[in-house]
Amino acid sequence: QPPGPGAFDLGAQSGRWAAFQERHRLSCEEAARLLLDAYEYRGLVKHTGGCHCGAVRFEVWASADLHVFNCNCSICTKKQNRHFIVPASRFKLLKGADNLTTYTFNTHCAQHTFCKTCGVQSFYTPRSNPDGYGIAPHCLDDGTVQTIVTEDINGKEWEKAVKEHKTIRDMSKP
């Protein structure tokens, strides 16, 4: 009998699948997500983090060894914004969408999001990568980051700096 809608014929793997679900106490959907994440994000770590008060929480798949930008543009200098860039597909807001507010200026391309309660910006949409996210490494929970390498970027001369940088525009590509 063919499987119903949304079901898959796992053939000889049916027993292994059922045992895996039972051993880890997972629903079929939870088990599928776990295995898909493990396949799609090979070599990456699931980091979790959020703002100071906990109203905003997120998860992000990235290397355990982070490449962090230290920008000297006017806003990054004022708020000490150091961040690493990930594709949007590797970021998930877990809670707090209704507790975020956004500040923009100049070109209005960068979306500086922050918690309405505590004021912490744990992530934002950078001008260099509007199809990704800039994540503040200091807003990640402990235990998943191995190393941090920091690279200064001359945001005071943004257009020139981004044009000359070899990889920054590709960091938000999956």
C-alpha cells in the first residue's frame, strides 16, 4: 500500500527510522529536521543567542571559528558594532519579532534592529549584505564559539572598502 500524503516509503530504512525516533524521543518532523540540518549545515554549528532581557532570541548556523568585522562607520563606532555575516537561510528568529524596532539612516539599506525593552542589537541587516544578517558575537550563548578573528573594515569610506574587499559581498550567499 503506497504511503499517504506527506509520508515517505523508507523501504529497508523504516526500522532504523523508527528506532532513531524512539531512541531520541522525536516526532517524525523533529527527526527529519535534525537530519536535514545535519546534512545542509555540515561543518557548521548551531549558535543560539539574544538580547540582554531575553525578549529576543535567535539561532544561527555558522562556523565555530568566527570572522568578525569591526567597522569604523559612524553608527558602528557609536554602538561598538562588531559582527559576523551569515546568509538569511541560516538565521531563524525564535521569539521577539514584536519586540524589535528598526533604525535606518543615510541610504536606509542597513536595518539596525534592536530590542525595544533593553536596547540591545543582537543582529541586523547590513548594508554590505542586505540578503543576510550581521550577528553580534557577544550576544551568542556560551559554549559554541571556538575562536574569533577580527578584521577592521573602513566603514568611513564604505563604498571603497566594500569594493576592495574580496569576500564580504559573498558572505551572505549560502
